[in-house]
Amino acid sequence: MKVRLKKSLIGQNKNRIATANSLGLGKMNSSTIQPDNGSTRGKIRRIRDLVAVEEIADEDDLSRAIN
């Protein structure tokens, strides 16, 4: 899963900021590749209004997402 922070963390609750940081998101438009598991999906659910999620289907998509 590719997760991108689409809204600023300024003015957010400290727990939401910590959740974004645990996903590796610190600044607007930063993105990370995360494993597709329950833990990651739970974190995304907590900050769903701040992030955009893109499913990565195969290794070709993964290499394009990283670059």
C-alpha cells in the first residue's frame, strides 16, 4: 500500500500526529510504502481524512511507486 499525507498535521490532536509519524509521514505530500495488514489499516483508519491510499498490485507497480 502506498500512503500519502494529503493534509497538514498542524492543529491536529497529538495522537493523530503520532499515528501519521508511525506510518512514516511527516510533511504534506510525503508518501511511504506500507505492508497491507491489519495494523497498518487500523492506523490509516484513524487518520483517513488526512491520507490518500493507493493499492499496489504487483512488483512492477511497487518499483514505480518507489521511484
